[in-house]
Amino acid sequence: MTLNEVLRAITAARAAHLRWVARAEGLVAGLPLDKDQVPVLPTDCQFGTWYYDQGQVLKKLPSYQALETPHDMLHRLYMEIFRILFGEDERSMLGKLFGSRRSYREKQLEEASKLLPKLRTQSDLLLRCLDMLEQDLNMASKRAVAKPKAVKQQAAEEQSFDDMLESIPADANV
């Protein structure tokens, strides 16, 4: 895997994360989305699929490791939103018979929307961690190019990804 391939995968993971957040916000806004479009588990979303599969080539990097906590927290918050929106209706039988389904749904959406600022905060943190990861990879690429001056940029971009990772300090950017 080359640096360019890794950076493209990170860009795709970022885009998938942003789509996931937009869908979660859409559900809370009451838009008619299929709840399956916003996976609850961190391993089931497209970002998580990248992180726990293809992204594992970066697992030694602290900036990569820093992604896991905000990603997990994001999904924990979403689990709570999901429970509010799709959990069992806890109203009494009389409440279900005589209560307004519309007002109940509005209360659910209002309660779920209170969690959106925390969800957005975790999303922003995750995006900042992705920025740091990209910076680490770009710096490693520049160092690899600077070592042998006769090596062209393209050759550095196509070098073994493992070779490039070796040039990143263990405490890079975190």
C-alpha cells in the first residue's frame, strides 16, 4: 500500500463519517430515514470498517490510536439517541390509547436533539484526529523525500508503506 492509497482511504473514511453524522442529525430532525443507514455499533459504520480493517496498517501511530476514543464515544452517544427514537414505547396503555402519537414523537425528537451537541463535539474531535494522522503521514513522506536528494517525490510516494511508517517518531503529533 502506498502513501497515496492510504491518504485516499483516509479521505474516504472521513467522507463516510460525515455522511453518518448527517444521517444521525437527519433522524433527530425527524427526516424519514431508515435507521439502518446509521449503524449503532462502531464496527458497523463505514468509518469503523476502515478503522478496524484497512486502517490497521497505521495501528502503531499514536495519531491513529487517538481516533478510537472519540469514535467509540460518538457511537455511545448515538446508542442513546437510537434508544430514545426507536426504543420501546414506555407510555402506559391509557397513554398509548388516548395520548397523541404526534406529541409523543415530538418529545422523543426533542429529547434526542439534546444529545446532538455532544455528538457533534465527538465528531469534531474525530475529524481533528484524522487531520493529525494526515499531517503525520505527510511529514513522514517529506522526511523520506529529504533523505536521499536524488529520490524523486513520486518514488517516495510509492515507497513501501512500512518503510515510511518507520520514519514517523513514536510521539508524533499526539
